[in-house]
Amino acid sequence: MTRLTIDDFTTETTKRAPDRLLPQKAGKLLWKPMFAMAFMGFAVGSVLGIVQANLIASGGDPLQVAALGQYIPAAMFLGFASVFAAISFAIAKILGEFRVGGGSIQEAAHSDVITLKMPGTAKAFIAVMGAAMMLVLAAVILHVAAGVSIAGGGVATATTAQWTIWLEAARRFGVTLYLFSIMLGLVTIARVIRFQTFRMRELAAQ
């Protein structure tokens, strides 16, 4: 079994417990609002689905039915984007708790506070999450724009079908990126736990 040393981690040393990094502060503030927005998105999507079903059953305006076919995925994927963002922000919050909590324990032990610098997986986590969020939100906005054009009679049926296929591909790719970013966040948590465990053992041995 390989024994870890402090040289296996990129660290910084201070006298006081460090504060949360900016992404960790954002995670602490935003995970709950994102979670609430996810519920709203799913609720709106469900209501629009019921409205569309009633229009179809009653022989309503085909343009309105087609427009709702764009609004429904827009609302649902706004919900998906929000719930994935909530998970990502919660991961950032957890990392912030480790950073502050680990530093506080070391400070209370009257030791130098050695903190793990942001790993490469954490930087990749932030970058991939941002790309995923922008891609899914762009697809949501374009779905709404398509719905407005369809309702106004400005888009042909064939064009509508093409937009739907393209935007579905963009949404799915965005979801894939979100899941990949969450995986990177969990890998970062695992590395932080390994470092914290190593550091606590060091303190106990002093």
C-alpha cells in the first residue's frame, strides 16, 4: 500500500483558516434557488403538457399545439438545467465546507494551516458545468423563440421538425456535459477527503 506524503498534494500554508473560494461562496448561496427553480420548471412544463393535450382533444388551433410542443421541452429542460445546477452548486458548497472546516481544525490545534489548492479536476468541473449550463439555456431560449414564430404562423412544418431535432441534440449534449461535470466534482471531493484524512493523521501524530 502506497503511503501518501504532503508532496503528493499541491498545498498552501497560512496561519489562519482560509475563507471559501468564490465558486464555493456561489455554491453556498445558489444551490437552494436553483433547486426551487427546478421545481418551477417541471411544474410549468407539466401544466403546458395538460394544456396541449386538451387542445388536441378539442381540435384546437394546430399552430398553438405546435407552439406548445416547443414551450414544453423549454420548460422541462429549464427544470433539468436548474436541478443539475443545484447539484453542482451543492458540490461546490461541500468543497467549501471541507476547506473552511479543515482549516479551522488545524488552527484550533495551534498548527500551521495547510490547505489543498484547487485541483485540476475542480477547475475542469467549473468549466464543464458552465459550458453545459450555457448550452442547455441556449436550447431553451431557442425553443421559446421557435414557439413564438410557430404561433405567429411564420415557420413551416418542415422547419419546425428540423429545429426540434437540432435542439433536442443540443439539449442531450448539454445534459451529458452536466453529468460529466458532476463526476468531476465528485472526484474532487474524493481527493479533498484523502487530503483531509492525511492532514488529520499528521496533526494527531504531532
